[in-house]
Amino acid sequence: KQEQKKPEKKAGVRVKKKIARTVPAGIVHVKATFNNTIIAITDLAGNLISWSSAGKANFVGSRKSSAYAATVAAQNAGREAMTYGMKECEVNLNGPGAGRESAVRGLQSIGLAVTIIRDKTPVPHNGCRARKRRRV
């Protein structure tokens, strides 16, 4: 029988330390769908600093798509970004959901200065054929 040897730890290997950096300004990406609202905060280069969503803030089902859930999610992501020293941000809104404006209000309520609000919702310029109408 062959004995399996356990791999020995090398003496010179170090675990990579989390870099404590200060980010004074950043970009907040708000994706507001009909079912959820996802907020991602990046620095100006596009590197992720913090994120949150209505689902991450313990909202379930139809409550995830509410404006209040978007406010709470934006506040959670904003607080985490403020630990990196963020003071001001640009906001990119995407999607048709209920949490668009309330996410911006949530960011302002915790003390982040919002400089620009952009709407980046993709709009077709008569491209593909639209899907059939929803009948309720």
C-alpha cells in the first residue's frame, strides 16, 4: 500500500492582505428590474468597492421589487463604500423598476453627495422585433 503524503506548507508563502485604500469619488450602478434592485459601487476606474441588493437586505418575493427595499439596499452599499472614504458619487440608473429614484434618495440620506444622475437604460432604435404583449 502507498501512503499519501500531505503537502507541506512552504515557509515563504504569505496570504494576500486586503489593501486598505481611500476612494474619494466613485460610480454607483443601479440596476432596477421588476423583481429586484441591485446596487454596485465602483471607483472611477470601474473596480468594485461594495454591492448590495434587495435580496441581500433580507427582502423576499414581491417586497424585493419595492421602492423601500431599493432604499435599504442603497444605504447598505453606500455605508460600506463610505468606510473606504467615499464622499461623492455619480449614479448610473439602468432598468424600468420601482427602485430607481428611491435608490438615489437612499444614497443621499446617508451623506453621499450625488454629482450626476445618468439614465443608461438600453432603448432599442427599432432593432429586434419586440416580444408579444403580456395579457393579464
